[in-house]
Amino acid sequence: MTHTAIQKEIPLFLEDELNNAELSEFLDHVENCPECKEELTIQFLVLVGMQKLEDGTTFNLNAELSELLKDAKKRLKIRTTLVKTSIVLRILVVIALFTATALAVTLGY
Ligand SMILES: [Zn+2]
């Protein structure tokens, strides 16, 4: 993915609107690309930092951002696990149905 494409996804990332594939690609890129990381930092500061300043809460930009990235990675892991689990479940259902049908046929129903 290009820097431009990644940087376009930053607002979506901050709103948690990226799908699993996009999020995975986004996180990989941002971690290895200082340019996009910087852009993310700026947009994060604008979106979240300004709100915190208004609230009067103390705000540690770097800590909050790395927390956000860590959370996103955790979410991504959970979501991909869920997707995998649901695929496995579907396969199990198909196997169960097949076995039941085969059994019914064998038993002559
Ligand atoms: Zn980049």
C-alpha cells in the first residue's frame, strides 16, 4: 500500500472503521513507516488531544498513541480469531449434517 492510501485511512482507523484486512495492513505499515506514523500522531493529536485539553485532563500523546495502537492490535487479533472460529464452526456443522445424512441413508430412513 502507498503512503497516500495509508494516510487516507488514518481517520477511519481513529474511528475504528477499518475492516480486519485493512486494519492489519494499516498497523503493519504505520509501525514500519515513520512518515505515516507521524501523520497518524498529528491526526490523533487533533482528534483526541484537543478533546482532552478541553476536558482539562492531562494528556501524554506518545503514551496514548502507543496504547491506541496496542489496543487496535488486540482487537484485530480477537476479530481474526472470531472469523477463524466461525469458519471452523461452519465446517463442523457441514460435517455433522453430512454425517447425519449418511447415517440416515445407511440406516435406511
Ligand atoms: Zn508510509
